[in-house]
Amino acid sequence: MTEPSLTPAEYRLLAAAGGAAPSLHNSQPWRFRPTADARGLEVYGDPARAVPVTDPDGRARWISVGAALFNLRTAADHLGRGAAVRLLPDPAEPELAAVLEFSESASTLDPDLYAAIPHRHSSRRPFTNRDVPEAVLGELIAAAGAEGVVLSPLEEAGVRQVLALTAEAEQRIAADVARQAETRGWLRLEEPATDGIPAAALGPLDHEARVPMRSFTGPAPAVPSERFEALPQVCTLTTHGDRPEDWLRAGQALEHAWLLATARGVRVSVLHQAVEWPDTRRLLRDPSEGPGHVQMVVRVGYGPPGAATPRRPVSEILDLAGLPESA
């Protein structure tokens, strides 16, 4: 049986969901295009929106594309379409991250995930001292595991080690003129924008310097400090390999867990600094858990929602050229 084509309106819904994914500095490094038969979607990385000083190997960029890919799968599920995914299907097109092939099939994902997409924001505010229940953490572990990635909630010693490595990495970033200039290039503090980081999303720094939040404004922050939780709940996401396909899986796992956390009322923020330096990233791994590569560090808890960040219009990220409106 031949699967029905998607309509332009359905493609726009998919692209809007994909474009709502998280990305380093809200760079939104993705592009989407229907397949020639209008029964699938091609997902591309966009090297023009790279953050090359902070992310020289493109790892964070591919994780961002992977997060967008999971949102596309979630939106397809909302439309009653299954999505078979082929990662990096064509060596001749290195920016072609994935092809989704849609079919009419029963729902396979939690129906709460699609509704969570517009509410998923990074919360850089202090969380309460209320622990995330083990049952919810178990759901997040299962969500990441469904994407082939290990999400590990850390015990106190592991949390303190990760915080120390993150603080060290943040100090290096603050002293790196090129990185500071690149970061400031993504700030959108005054004018309306469709990408980058608005003032409302910056968040405070920790008054007690226990939780090393990123300072987007350099070593002399222009934002007030607040008192953060005494010992945050921190999780790592780890893959067995460390190649682009692993980064795409890590992005899908990150977004799967993040949307589920959002649906359960749990806030998430990313502590990205330590994964930006090879030596501190290597030390994030717990040797007792065997070989692996830490791709992301996230802080989870209960607190205020994060601020929304601007989004590129669908017309900029979705190429419908050649697709008739009646398709």
C-alpha cells in the first residue's frame, strides 16, 4: 500500500516543531526539505550557523540537529505518522543528517511529548531543594535509553566532581577572548531577533558560586546573583561511540528526556562548559561505568520555568520549493 503524501501544512507543522529544539547559543543549525515523493523529510545541518570556536568539531551542532530530529518524530507521531529514521544516509552529502520516512501507523511515543514542545525551555534560575522522585528519574533514564544513550543521575561525589570540572571550564572560557567574542555575538539584548540569546534567558549567577552557570556577558557579569540549591541534581548523557551518528543519537535522547521532564513539571538546564574542553570532558566520565563518552551534562529540579527564546520563521528552515500546495 502506497503511503499518502504530506501536505504543505503538515510539513510546516513538522518544521515548526523541529525548529523549537534546543541548540548551543540558540544558533538553530538545521534545515528541512521534503523528499521527492513528499512522503518523507530530509534533515540537514547548517554549517553557516556553526559556533566554530566553542564547537570546533561540530559535536554540539550535531547534538542540536539530533534534538530537532526527535521533535520532528514527535510531531509526526502527533499527525498519526510513524517515522523510520536513517541517520547520515549519504556519504556524498555530509550535511544530510537524516531522512525520515513517514507511514500511517499507531502512536509509539508518549502523547504528552508533543504538547510539551512549546513549553520546553532551559531554566537558568535557582531550583528548590526538592528532589526529583526516583520514579521520574527512571522515566528519564528510559527515555534516553530508548535512543541508545545512557542517562546517569549522579550521586553526591559525582555531582561535586562535575561541578568542579564545570567551574574550571567556565574560568577558562571567561579568560578566552575568542570564545567570549563568539558568545557575545549570539546575544540579543536589545533588538527583536529570530535566534540567539535574549536578556530574559540569561539567568543569574550563583551567589555562593556552587553551581557554575555560564556567564554570557564575560567575567564581569551584568546580571545579579542569586542563591542556588546547595547540591543540584545533575545527570550525564553518555554514548558508547563519539562520532556524528552518536552525537545525533545523543541529541535525540536529550530532547526525549527533556520533553518528558517538561511534561512532568521538571525543569532542566544544560551545564555545557566542561564538554567544550577535551580534558575536562574526558574527566566527566565515571570509569566504573565502563567505556563511553559524555555528550551532555544537565541539571534537573523544580523551580521557575525558563524564558522562551526567539525562533527562526518556518520559511527560513523549510524548503518547500517544488512541492505543490495541494500535495
